[in-house]
Amino acid sequence: MAVSVGESEKYLLNRHKEHHFTAGEIVRDIIIGVSDGLTVPFALAAGLSGANASSSIILTAGIAEVAAGAISMGLGGYLAAKSESDHYYRELRREQEEIDTIPDTEAAEVAEILAEYGVEPHEYGPVVNALRKNPKAWLDFMMKFELGLDKPDPRRALQSALTIAIAYVLGGLVPLFPYMFIPVAGKAVVASVILTILALLIFGFAKGYFTGNKPVWSALQTALIGAIASAAAYGMAKAVQGL
Amino acid sequence: MAVSVGESEKYLLNRHKEHHFTAGEIVRDIIIGVSDGLTVPFALAAGLSGANASSSIILTAGIAEVAAGAISMGLGGYLAAKSESDHYYRELRREQEEIDTIPDTEAAEVAEILAEYGVEPHEYGPVVNALRKNPKAWLDFMMKFELGLDKPDPRRALQSALTIAIAYVLGGLVPLFPYMFIPVAGKAVVASVILTILALLIFGFAKGYFTGNKPVWSALQTALIGAIASAAAYGMAKAVQGL
């Protein structure tokens, strides 16, 4: 869109490059998938070994969980992104309709938005009129500033589904790896715990780094979640077996 | 905040009550928890029964998965909400600092934001000056209109964690219920499938209703995800057993 800003302003804007952090949606999807993938199958396997299951049944349960979790989270992510985008276009049609049928009311809404920031009617009046003269820009303005909705990326839903699913599978295979080679569950679980805690620390560090949070703190938090989840799964499994 | 809007505008705003749908965050958390809770333990149990596991080991695995999943998703939700709020306050401090140290640049950014909607310098000038006279409102304006960030609710993180975890447990117990009473896994799985598909249909319908999507379509989609996930888990379990 053509942006008309005064020369001095252009100069200031170019000189001042802002670096506000915003986590990319793909990074967010990878984080969602990997953190759950590393944690849940890990905890499930630990829990089952606590219930004296064989490595083979633990591996079976683990792989089944990874398949189910990847599909459930992937398709869940797909539908979430899809309904978000449906929501956007429903609201877009509604705003368009309101601009066409009750423009005075919509103009009053623009006024109300700016008034909330202490801007006086004689100050925002020209802006309201400028938008009324440009219905397309007015619609964009209402979508963003009244409803806070951004235009969704059409490829987002599918991309999100695949990213989450693949990330979940990759994360989920880490804790199951030892069970593939160590037939005695009691021994395999030790290797699985060490391997997964290590993976959780590395992943947590990377997560903190990419999301602008303290990497070390994030690494410890992430590993702690895995430990708590598997301890709970272990306890529940033992309890159920005790019945 | 004191809102100063012209009388005629006030009248229009009151007369026109908008009903833009926005899914409440709690509803969203319940949906996340229940849909995964209904799907994954269901698929895991179906998968294990496909691998000729006993009802007792299936129940053990299922309960362990529910415990692990609830904690992983709950704590995951907690940390996500937490880091979102941390992100907000980091950006808030940054904007405050910029308004204090490089006000002309920040003013130019306000101009740029409005210029994107085809508003001319002589039209947005008064608004920019009004904001400069009111730094508090100016900061709010930048947070919302430059960065699109809303002030996070401090209780959100904990509330989100508990909502997701409880929803996951409630959803996860449904498919496991039959295994508690039917010792023969081959019989229990049939009851579990019927019970869970029914629950997925009802949940999907409610989900569609609350998120403003077609309820029947949502019910079918939700049940389909559960079916696909459990079919995949069943197949993977059979494959692993076949090794």
C-alpha cells in the first residue's frame, strides 16, 4: 500500500530499525510438537516400565502413542488454523456490510477507538473522514484496530499441521530409541531417561533462545516438565498395577 | 479511560450493539484439552488392543498417558501463557524507553501506521500531536497498533494450565472407562470405540457451536480425527508387534 509519510519522518524511520521480537509461527509449531513429543511418550514408557511391562510392549505403546499424538495434534492444529481463518473472513464480510449499510455507526467506532487514547474529536475528525473517503483502507483499519485480526496466510493450516506432526514424531522417537535395542525394560528405561533429559535440556535451551527467553532457565524448566510428567505417569502406572 | 466521543456518535454506538464472535480463552483451553484427551488415550488403547495386550496393561498405559499428557499440556500451556506475558512486558519497557529517548522517531511510527491507511500527514498530524501530549496513552497506542499486543491477564497462565490439564483428564478417562470393567481387551475395545466416537461427536458439536462453526460439520470432523488417529495407532502397534 502507498505510504505517505513526511520526509523527516522517513529519515527517522530508516535510521531507527526496531528489533521487536516475535516468535515465528513455524518456530511455535515446532516447539509445540517437540515439547509434547519428547515429554509424553517418554513419560508413558517410564510409566510402563514402572509397571514391569516388557520393552516390546513399551515400544508398541510408545509407537502407538506417537502415531496417535502426531495425528491428533497435527489435525488439531490444522482445524485450529482453518477455523481461525474462517473466523477472519466471517468478520471481514460483516465489517464490509456494516461499512456499506451503517457507515455513520462505523465512523463513530473509529472515533471511539481513537478517543480511547485521549484524542479529541477535533483532532481525530480528519482521520475519520479520510477513512470514510477510502472504504478499502477503512475496512482494513476496522479489522486490525477494532477487532485486532490480521489477514491469515492461506497455506498456514496445512503447514501448521505438518510441522506439528513431524516435530511430534521426531521428539517422540528419542525416548523410545533405547527400547528398540535394549530388551530388558529395566535397563532400557535408564538409557531412555538419560537420553531424554539430555534432549529436553538441549531443546529447552534452543526454545529459550528462539523465543527470547533465558535459554538456561528455559532448559531447566523444560527438563523439569518432562521429569514431573514421567514421575506422575510412573506413579499412576504403579498405582493401577497395584489394584 | 475517559472516552470523549461526540453525542451523535455515542447515540449511534449505543443503538448499534455489535456481536463479533470471539472464542473465550477458557473455551479454547477446554477444547485443546478435551479433543486431545479424547483422541490420544483412545487411539493408544485401541492400538494396544490391536497388539493383543490385556485390558490391565492397556488401562495402565492409558492412565499413564493421561497423567503424562495432562501434565505436559498443562505445564506447556502455563509456560506458553507465561512467556507471552513476559514478552508483553519486555516490549512495554522497550516502547516506554523509545518514547522517552527518541520521541520524534516514535511519533514518525504513529504517522507511518496511519499513513498505511491512506491518511495524509495534514489529517493525522493532530492525532500524532495529541498522543505526544499524553505519553501514557501514546504507550498504549504503540503497544496495540504498532505491535498488536494486548495487556495479558496475570491469572491467565495458571488458569490456562489447570483448565487444559483437567479437560485432558476428563476427556482421557472416557475411552479408558470400558477397560476398567471389561477384562477381555477384545470386548473392551468395542465398547471404548462406541463410547468415544459418541463422545467425540457430542464434543465436536459443542465445539462447533461455541466457536461459531457449523456444529454438525465440526462433530463429524472431530470424530474423524479420533478415528484416523486410532486407526494409525492400531496399525503402528500391529506393525511393531509384527517385528
